[in-house]
Amino acid sequence: MKSKLIAYLLFLTLTGCISEWDRQLDEKKIEPEILSKTNTFSSKNVHLKITEYKEVVTITLDYKLPSNIKLPVDSFFGDTLNETKFYLKLFSDNKPIIVKGNTQGYKGFLNSFVDTNILIIPFTKQKIIPRYHSEVNIPIYVFNSLKAGEHNIAGELFVKSFYGSHYDKDTKETSDIEVESDVIKGNLKFKLDVPEIYLTTIYLDSIILRNDDKFSPLGMDFSFREGYPDIYWEIFYPKSSENDFAYQYWRSPEATNSVAYNYSDTVQLYHYSDKDYLKIGVYDRDDLSRDDFIGMWFGTLDELISNYYKTFKFDNINSVKIKAIKKGCVNK
């Protein structure tokens, strides 16, 4: 038994090593150039690492805070703010890169109500002392407005605000603080090779839940005692495996207190091949805890392509009527 366990652990280790070796062989390194030379922004304190692997661009940002920089101070509490959030706005041919279609999380500022359609990549809000470190993964389909081929990309890296918190000893309450500031900003450039990107329109007609001795939607919503679920569905793309939940591409509205989702949805999916994998997840929204899982379909886009609605049955889903129609390459 012990020898079998050792062999199994060795197999997992070797599998992980082989996977990492394969990644290093296939990973493409992109060398960015820092153009600005200021006290707060230069190659001395700004370091970017950009790589591309399986149509995903990874940007790693490290920012070393200069010793003589003056961080913003809140005028009311007098606290120095040491948290911030970086943004990277991208340009091609001196024009901001426009994102066509739905690309979750990459259109405009995440804290803005204005949908700008401009490709502005948000990094994580965190402390900047002594060093800021953050990483984002960007599916390359967000560059669907650029022609296939190599492009010179210009970038504007900046912060909008600094953040902090103040604890009142008397009231024992904590207040969040934000001060607008553009003390850190600068420019960079890099080259990016954009592949051919295709568009397929996905149509969903309905989702009907099971209601039998193995699963019943009755009582899923505890706030209504015997209430029904608030059903919504999502598309995750691109997918490397069935257990991969990264890259939420699209999220539907909700059918509240219902046993079926009867809205007709249309999703514009930008992708690279009909053989690409994607996931369709169906959930029950829950305000008091994590959303409840109802069902998950994993397969290739090619399985959905049809001029007529196909019916799929999986997990706690009695039927999903869905079809996909190819539109062709959008960036030749």
C-alpha cells in the first residue's frame, strides 16, 4: 500500500513537472519598454513581465515605491493612504483599443457606471508599501478589434486614487477613505501578435429544471420557505478542462422564484476555433450565501453549432434548448 502511494505521488510530481516544461516551451515572452523617466515612473521602479500562453496574455506588474514620494494624506482624519489600484489603458495606431462584444471585466473601469468600450485593464487594489505586485490574465480575444498579425501596442499605466481606512477608538467604527491622485503615471510599449478571431452567435431558448424524486427546485430559496430558485446561467470561455472556472465570459439576467428560465438570450462569442472548449453553468442566486449549483455542461463549441435548437440534459437540468451559428473571422 505504501509503495502504491509513493508511486502515485511520484506520478503527480512528474505530471506537474512535464506540464510546467510544456508551458515553458510554448510560452511566448513579450518584452515591454518603459518610455517615461520621472521620479515616480521609470524603469527603476516599474517592472512589467508580459507572456502569452494558449491565447492568454499574462501581465505581471511590480512597482517599487520611491523613497522620496509623498503619499496622499486624508484632509479630515489626517491619515496617510498607502493602498492604490493600477490601470493599464492600451492604444494601437495612437487610438484607444476598442473592445467589441461582451468581455467580462475588461471594458472601462470596473467601478464606473459608464461603459466606455475602451480596453482598460484593472489590476488589484492593494498596499503600495514597500512594493506593489499584481498579475492579470487577459484572453487575447479582447483584442478582437485589431487585425490578425503583429501590432505595436502603446500603454498608459496610471493610478486614479489612493485608499485607506480610519479606525475611531471612541465609536469603534472603521471608515474607508479615498483620495483622488495621479501622482503615478507613465507610458510603455510592446509588440503583440493577434491571431485570427472568429465570431459565433449563441442563442438560448429555455432552461427547464428537473422536478423528480432525485431533485426538486421547491425549497431552494429559503427566504420564501418553499420558494423556487432565482435561475441564471453563465458562459465560461476559454476552458482548458472541466474543472477550470476562470474567465467568466457572459452572465444572464435572473428568472426569479421559478422552475424554468424562459428568457431568450443572444450571446456574441469571440473565439479561435470551433473545437474550443467552453462551459455553461446554471445557478440559483443566493443573497445570504454562495450561489447554489444547479448544473454544468462542458464541451466544444462545435457541439452547439446548428441552425436549429438542440436540447441538452445534464445534472439537475431537464432540458436546455440552445443553438450556435457561425459568423466567421472578424479580424482578417
